[in-house]
Amino acid sequence: LLGAAALVGNLMAELKKRQEKASRNIDENLQLKKLWSVSTREFEQKAETLQASRQRLEAVLNSAMDPVVAKLIIERRLRNEKRQISVLFSDLVNFTEHSQGRPPEDVIQDLNRYFGEMGPALSCFHGHLDKFLGDGLMAEFGSPYPARHHPLLATLAGLKMQDRLQQKNFPWKMRVGIATGGVLVGLIGSEARRNYTAVGDSVNLAARLQAICPPGSVCVDETCYRFIERWCRARPMRKGLNPQEAQDLEARLALLDEAISQAPTRELFLEAADLASELERMDVARKYHQKAVELAPPERRALEAAIAAALLTGQERAFLSVKGKRVRVPAYEVLGLKDFLSGPRLPAKAAQTYKGLSEENPVPENELLALEALEGSLGHSQVTAALSAVLADSLGLGPEQVRHAFLAGFFCDIGKRSVPEHLLSCPETLEELPAGDRELVQAHVKAAGPALDDLGLRLEPEILEAIAQHHERWDGSGYPNGLKGRQIGELGRIVGLADSYESLTAWRPYQEAWSVQSALTEISKFIEDGSIDPKVGKVFLTMMGV
């Protein structure tokens, strides 16, 4: 009994020790939990404070510089580097004289309203607003936003700026100069203050071109012009000729062309050749001179001497003296975009059909223009919409279905807003891309709905279905769902064919434009191999005169 009592006593003592230890552990755990809770709250408060500080910093930077540049600075991803970009300068004509004698607050208000209109034009075409320069501004395209087609984006922005100035009835005219080339870009300035900007020869050239540009115009250097000439109408700026004189010469040349068509003579050909050389249209001048020689063989030697003199005169006029340049440089005045709905690749009534439907159904052409500039496919939405509408009408569809075909064709590529720029402008075909990149591009058909929502557009389900199916193929080889035959809606088949034909007959970064005959032959092959609905395909070929 005594031994049992002692054992029980020891057990009780041990149990008490363990109970006390457990109690201490519970107290410690409670204390740790309390400390953890306090630390968590302190951490959350610090995180909220840091986030608020970051937002305030971003707000301050955004008010002083481009938001993208501000974000890159905060994330420490901005670097100094050499880049090929396009630089734009703009300036108001006679703003100083207009401002004299006016209250300062009125002048500032006018400037703020003017810059408020110019900013969206730049941002729409992915331009970086570098700085305001009194009544002018400087912007870069291709940095910090990467864009292979920066000369085109800069030119479109310049044209849009001029449009806005006219539409808003500002009392001034504006000059815009653009140059393309290699520059240094980065944060430049003192330790106390820096600005993301560009320096280099192209920057200086853009500023000089702006200074000699005719009021109300956009002027570009030769590098920029050679890139944009397939999409834009432009004329050389000529030494000694102002814009009005150039227009007068062009009008006289048009009258001579008409006279030559009715009664060609040596004198008319020579006069036309002189005008063409003054306008620096040297190929045209050579043709006129050749015709004059054919009409008067005995005077061949004298006429050939006249040809040489005229060509030299024309070439001399084609180069301008630009302050700061050791040699004279060619420059061009951009007159606007080419008419994408004219020419032999479209049915005669395509332009009129597009005009009528676009007036009844206003479409955001600028949004699509900016997207197509990134891809290098200017005019794609207009041509595809016009072809889709004409084809739907040729198939005997009603007015409402023709309208649906028009809108589906216009917006068929709107989902490419979600595709990275380097893939949009990639000089490789879709089949040549890696599988992951190919999937990113193909996903644009599914991204069309959200893209339209972002633009605040609500389209009928039939139109959205056609957009989603326009890359499906009659034999099931298309994407995204591999639909086959009549699983593809009729509108989807119509838009798909119009899209394919436009892509064949237009320049792309991965191909030169096909001739109309070659494209129609290819469409015939598509019909034969079963990738195009034979009914829709045959009506299309008939519509195109085959």
C-alpha cells in the first residue's frame, strides 16, 4: 500500500508538471498569436501606406510625363539606348501675334484647349508626348512603346492632329514635321531633374522640317516617306515652289493630259514634260519626252538635250536646304491617305456600297486605323467590309443581312487589339510562328467581344457569330473550333472569303501584294480543295468578273 501510494504521488506530481508546462505553452501560443496578429496588422498598414505613396508618386509623375514612362521609371525598367524611331514636332503659325494684347488667362486657356485636343491624337497612334514647347510639342513614335511601323504611326498622328485643329475651329494653322532614323533615347537631364527624351540628328531634322513645312501640312523626310508611300499620298517639296504654285502646275498638267488624249502633238508633249520635271515627277517627264521624240525623229538630238536639262532642273528642285544640314535633303508633303476602295482589285460598286452603309452605321475608323497601322494592314477593315456587303448582296441576301455582313467585315479583326505588337508586325506567316505565338494570334477571334465592349459597341449576335467564325473553313481546317460545312454560318463564310482575298491583294510584313489575277486563281484553288464554300466562292468569282 505504501509503495502504491508513493507511485500514485509520483504520477500526480508528474501530471501536475505536464499540466503546468502545457499551460505555459498555451500562454506562449496565445502571446505569439497576439504578436502575429499585431505584426500582420502593422504589415498591412505599411503595405497600404506604401501603395498609397506609390499611387501619389504615380499621380505626380503622370502629371509631368507619359504614364507608361512613369510606370517604367517606378519599376526600374527604363534604360538609355540607341533606337530607330520617328520624331514629330508641331508648331502653331502666328500664335505670338494672335496672343498679343490678349489677357494672359485667355491665352493659357486657348493653349490648354489646343493641347487637350492634340494629346488624344498622339496617344491613339501610340505616340509618346515628350514635351510642350511653347505653342508646339515634341513626340516620339517607337519608343518607349515598341512599334516596327513607327513612321506610319507618326504620319497618321500628324494627319489626325491637323484634322482636329480644323474640326474644332481653332483660329490658327499648324505645321508638323516628322523624321525617321537612329537616335539616343533615355532619361536625360541633371541629377535634380530628368526627362525621357530623344537626341540625335533625326530630332534636329524633324524640327527643321516643321519650320519649313507649309501651314496646315505634314512634312516628312525621305526615310519616313519611303516607308509610308504605299499607304499615303505625298508630293515632293520643291525649291522655289510654294504649295499653291505646285497645285497650279498640277492643274495645268491635268489639262495638258486631256488635250494630249484628244490631239497629241510634239509641242504638247514637250510642255507636259517641262511641267512634270518642275513637279519632280521624273518618270512621267521621261515618258512625255520619249513621245515627243517619236513624233519628231529628225529633232532627236535637240530633244534629248532638252530632256537632260529638264531632268537636271527637276532633280535640283527636289532637294531643300535645311538649316543644320551640310547637304540638301529631299522632303515630302503628305497630302493624306490613299483611297483603299478604288482600283481594280474591288468591284465597281464597292466604294459606293461602303459609303452608304458607313453613313447609316457610323464606325470608329480611327480605332481600326491605329490597329491596322501596328500590323501594316491599312485599309483592311474598309475593304473587307465593302467586299462582304457586296458579296452578301450578290448572294441575294436581304438589306439587314447585308448590313450585318458589312459590320462583321469591318470589325472582323478588332480582337487583334489583344495581340502583342511584335506578333502583329511579325515578318513571318502564321504557319511559321511557334505554336505558342500562333495560339496568341488565333485567339483574336475570341477576343473580339471584349474589344467591342471596351469601345462601347453592342452588335447583334449574328454579327458576333460571323466574326467568331470568319477563320473557320468549309473542310474543317480552320480555327478556332474546326467547324465544317454548314456548321459555319453563311455570314461567317462570306466574311472569311472577303478577308482572305483582301489579305492576298494587299501588302503585309510577310508578303508583297498579289495581283488581282493571281489572287482570284488562288481563290479558285481554295474552292477546288474544299476550304471555301463552293456556292459562295463561285458567286464571288462572278462578282469579280471571272
